[in-house]
Amino acid sequence: MPPGDDAIIDEPVLSDARTTRRRSQVPTRLRRAQLAVLVYFGVLGLASGDWLARIPAIKHGLGLSDGTLGLALLAASAGQVVAATLAGRIVHGIGSRTPIVIGGFCVPLLPVTFGVVPDQAAFMGCLFGFGFAGGLLDVAMNAQAVYTERGFGRPLMTSFHACYSFGALAGGLIGGLFAWAQIRPSVNFAVVAVPLSCLAVSVGRWLLPDDRPAEDAQQPAPGDERPPAPSRPAPGRSRPRRSALRRPLSPAGWRTVVTSPLAVLGLLSLCSLLGEGAADGWSAVYLRDNLGTSAWFAAFGFAAFSVTMAAGRLAGDRLALRFGPGALVRSGGLLAAIGMACALISPVPAGTIAGFALYGAGLSCIFPQLLSAAGSVRPGQTASGIAAVAGMGYVGLLSGPVLIGGLASVAGLTAALSLPALLALAIAAGAGVAMPRRAPG
């Protein structure tokens, strides 16, 4: 046995309990589960990046205007939001494995329909299905990511999201190559979908079993013949009346709900993804219209943001282990705010691109760490916590580009893009409330 295999790891786990585990006892099933989760993140990213690169061809094929295309694209975001509202209950009821495998199978295949639909209505229906499948896969595989983190006893979430980011970049390159070769989108999507769907189904057997719900822990142990206690009111107590259950919360009750860790994590998630959506939709527009660059040079703003977003996630797990998730989210928010401020005050395009790069690096680790923390807020209900926080994030991603556009029409794009910088500061301020602190020692 190599030296060090008997060494005991005592590292902070992102759940409340701390775990000690021998390195030699990390089973093969955990390593396989880690690989499987990486595959599913990569599948979602690659499928998304591939279809996004072919939007111009689909727009031309359906004869859509800019306005109708923007309306159609909202269907995918709506599907994600609907999936997030249902995914927690689905995963809690049947486990995460089945939704992951189904979502991983459907997400690469559904874009094939984008290239063959006859009109905008059918396109929007397919987009909604794609968004729903992607949202269901996203919540379920993030739950699996939390289970895998707990098994290893160290942060892994950011590396999973890095796989998504690099998958999206690879998908964009693949879609661009097919577009350069003037190959129809339906053929492009089919060529990509078949191997991805087969891969998604084949690695499903490596996924970990789900958390046991809290109520399952109260079941009698094997061999215990005593039946479980019936769920009845205690003697002398009556069941709560329906009117009492519907009684509105007091002001103190509302303060408790609003300031609960899960609610704060959801608000931080909304701020983070709203900022990402703003960079996605408006970084190139800012360079082109406000600074007068060429169209091809303006694309470097989003490219810089995307590359530093992916690269930052590669280092995120090591940073979270060294400094703690709370410190990582706080410093990321501050860096994002500084980056956006630099992008907006720079008089030269190169400085603006550098600012967008800093902005991407700052945001890179925030959303993964928020999901990881959300998975540990409610023991036994990992998927429910993740779904709640992810759902708030999807609302931000959906509303971000629209909100920035509305503000830009009133106050100008420079003032509108100041909003993501302010939201990044809010993330830095809220990180100390909701994020777990670094364990001492």
C-alpha cells in the first residue's frame, strides 16, 4: 500500500456534520459517482452551448424577427422555472437517479426538434420542454453533487459547475463548426445528441442513493417487531383546526421567513444569475454601441467573461477548502463589483474587456457555493433546498436581460449595467448571513 493511504482525513464537510474518512476507504462507487455527475454537468453544458450557437440559423429558418425570437427564448427559461418548482417534490418522491437519467437523455435530443418545427408556436413548445428537462436535470444532478461532496468530505461543487462551463464552450465551438460547414441545425443536433444521450444513460448506474428522509429514520430497525407508533394527536390535544393553519403570519413570523438561510440563499442566487444574464445579453452590446467597437471585437467582452467564469470554477473547490465557502462568496461578490465598475468607467475597450473578465471571475464560484449550502439547510431534503434556491436563480436569469434593457431605455446602458455591480455588493454583504463558516482547526 502506498504511503499515506492510511492517513485519516479530517476536513470540513459542507453539511452540519463533520466526517473523518480513511483515504484507502474512499470506495470506487464514490469515484464513479463523481465521474457520473461530471458527465451530466458536461452533457447539459455541451447540449446548451451547441444549440445556442445555432440560434441564428434557426431564426432564419423560421423567419423570426428579433422581437419574436426574444419572446420565443423566454419559453426555455419558463420551462426551467416550472421545473424548479416541481423538481424538489419529484426527487423527494422517487429519488434523484431517475430524473437525472431521464433529463440527461432528453436534454441532448430535444434540440433536434428545433431544426424541424414548422412555426414559432411549435418552436416555443419544444423550447419549454427543453427548459423543463434541463431544469429537472439541473436540480437533480446538483443534489447528487451534494451527496458526492459529503461522501468525499471536501468541496467538489465548483468543479462540477466548471465542467458545465467548459462543456458549454465546447458546445459553442462544435455548433460554430457545423454552422461554418453550412450543415442544417437538425443534422448538427442529431450528431451531437446520439452519443450524449447514450453516455447519459450508461453512467446512470454509478449515481449514489439519495438521502433518507427524516421520517424514514424513525422506522423500526430490521428485526424490531414493534410496529411504528401511529400518527395521532397526543392525549388531551385536538388536531389543529384548518382555520388556525391558514392564519396569516405575524410580522415577527414574516421576518423569520424572510431572514431564514434558505430565503437569503435564494435572494443571493437571484442576484448572481441576474448578473450572469446581464453579462450574457449586454456585454457585447455595451462594447459595440457605447464604445463604438466593431462587431467582432465586441464579442470579446462576452468571451472574456465566459473564459474567466470557467477558469474560476476550476480553482473554486480548493479556495472553498482553504478559506471557507462564506469567504469565497464574499470575496467573489466584491471582485465582481470591482470588475463591473472597471468595465463601465474604462475609456478604452481593452479596459472594458478586462473588467468583464474580472466580473466573470468574481461570479464564477458564487452560484455553485450557494447550491451546495442550500443542499445542507434541510437535512433529508437536499433536493428541495436546491430546487428553491435554483428556482430563484432562474427567475433572475430570466428577468436579468429584460430588466437591464428596460433600465437602459430610461437611463442609458451604462447606468443600467451599474445594477449588476450593486447586486454583487449585496451578495458580498449577504454571504455572512447564509453561507457556512470555515470550521476551526
